[in-house]
Amino acid sequence: LALGDGAVDGGLRWEVSPGVAFVANGARGVRTPNVSDLAALGARAGGRFQVPNPELRAEHTWSGDAGVKVGLGGVRIDSFVFALRYDDAITLVPTTVDGQARTPEGARYVQSRNAAHVDVLGTEGDITVPITDRAGVYIRWLALLGTQTNDPKTGLPVQTPADRMPPLQGTAGAFLTVTPSLRLELFVHGRARQLRLNDPINLQDNRIPEGGTPAFTTVHARVSYRPAEWLTLRVAADNIGDAPVLEHGSGFYRPGFAMTGGLEVRAGR
């Protein structure tokens, strides 16, 4: 496969006052088909059998975002909205082999093709606000809306939710600096239920539960202790309530409650 293509990106920053700036970015991206895209052969989830397609072309994206960045005292804000057009998207579509739509065992033949485009709109942000000189709160969020449009010749639905689009998610937390060397942090992370499933890819994928991926909420704690300039101790407790956590499309639940520790030693001047 020979390919001549290109990617480009650029951005603007306007600082309207000390600590407050508006930012905008734009880009064109390229993704070359990989070996799996070009040569995948064999059984797939959902009673499908994939055959290779050596005629695939590169995928392309056009993206833009705009937002505000604030750093005033202890208040920090990074908030953006963005849009992305994903052209020539590679997707699995029905095909035939020797005129047959199914294998002798009954699985449907499918093949990767540049047969779709995806439009994504979203917003993400991070806001930290101090309450006192030693304590503060923060929130973070990510919301995406993706829509896939298929070539009518593929026999797929003309328009459907985008494949593997993560659901609304966010984090809210608080931190306390007990002493200059001791910092405590407690936060909650959650994801909404993912009901917008790509048709038919997600509906036929046994890694995604029937009806969508369930929501989850997890609780986490962090302790950081720095007894000396050159030494920092860290302890983390994750998923304190031992909640079942299934990332959309992952196919398996992540480990439950966990505790980890770390020791950082810095040498030199």
C-alpha cells in the first residue's frame, strides 16, 4: 500500500488580561490502515466472519476547538467545546464470498471498507476553586455526541450512533493541605449509562451488554506526604465501595477495590 497524504494543525491564543486567555485550535489528521484493517480474516463476535480488503484507503479527520483558560490566584479553569468530522471511516459492512452472504456454518460475511463518516460534538473542562488557603474543590467533565452516517450502498442504517462513543462522565473532588508536607484528596468519579449503540456493530458485539453499558460511580482517596525535599510518599485507595466498573466496549469488568503505594526519591541539586 503506497500513500501520499498530510496532516496539519494550528492554534491561536488571545490573552485578554493577565491570567485569562481565549484559545482556538484546528487540525487535519490522517490514519493509515493497519495490518489488522487490511488483512483481518476469521470469526468475529455476533456470528460474523471477516474477510480481508486490500483496497482500503486512509481515514481523515478535521477538528476544531475553542475555549477559555483562566489562572487567577488559586482559581484554575480549562473549558473547551470541540467538533470533529471523521471522513473515510473504516467500518465493517456485509459482503459476499463466491456469491454467498454466509459461511457454510451460517456466519455472515463482513469486510472492512471506507464506507462512513462520523461527526462528533463535545465539551470537556476542569475547574479548581480554593475554599481556604489550604483547601479547595474541583470538577472535571467530558461529554460527547457522535453520529455515524453510512453509505446507503452498504445496506447499513443510513444514520446511527457512532461506534464505541464513551458516555457522559465526570469527576468531583476536594483536597486539603494539612501541613506543607501532607496533602489529602477525596474524589468521586462516575459515568452515565451508554444507551446510544451503533447499529449493527455494537448490537452484535458480545463485549457490550444487551441494552447498553451500565453506569458506575467510584470513590477514591489520595494521601501525599513529603517529609523532606528529596522524598515523597504516596498512598492511593481506589474504588473504595468496590463498585462493578465496566468501561464501554471493554468486554470485562475492571478490578474492584485496590490500594497502591509509591515512593519518590529525588537526587541532585
